[in-house]
Amino acid sequence: MSRKRLIKQLKEKNPQLNRHELENVFNFFSEAISNALKKGKVVEIRNLGRFYFRKLKENFNARNPATNKLIYKPERVKVRFRPSKNLKKKVNE
């Protein structure tokens, strides 16, 4: 589902709010999650799931498959999402 479609569905459920207000709510929601992850916190939303991150180690022996040359990959963070039991149950019904 795209961001545009999600905002459209929110508008259908909440006709008293205009599109600009819904976009602001969505922007605030996504910024709050990203700021918490930057600070090293786990974001848990009940009945939806958990957003967390994993640190990936630096790699000195990685290869570029096109040129077969060695490249360096610095330490980085990967954002992960784990769905809740309720979300899994709803999806599998």
C-alpha cells in the first residue's frame, strides 16, 4: 500500500479531517518512529508490531560482483519489523 492510498483511506474513515491534516499526522508518526530508532530505542505498537534495528558488522572482504574487486562495507544499521500475534492472525485468516 502506498502512502497516498493510505491517506486516502484515512480520509474516507475521517471525513471531518482534511487531507493536509492527515498528511501531517502521517508525517509526525513516521518521524517519531525514525527519531526513536536513531536514539537506539525499540518502537512497539500494540496489535501492530515492533520496529527495531540490528547493527551489521563492517566487512573488509566484500566483493563487487560486476568487477570482482574487493570493497569495504562500513558498519551500518538495518531496521527490522516484527509483526504482533494479532496482526499475523488477521493476515492468515
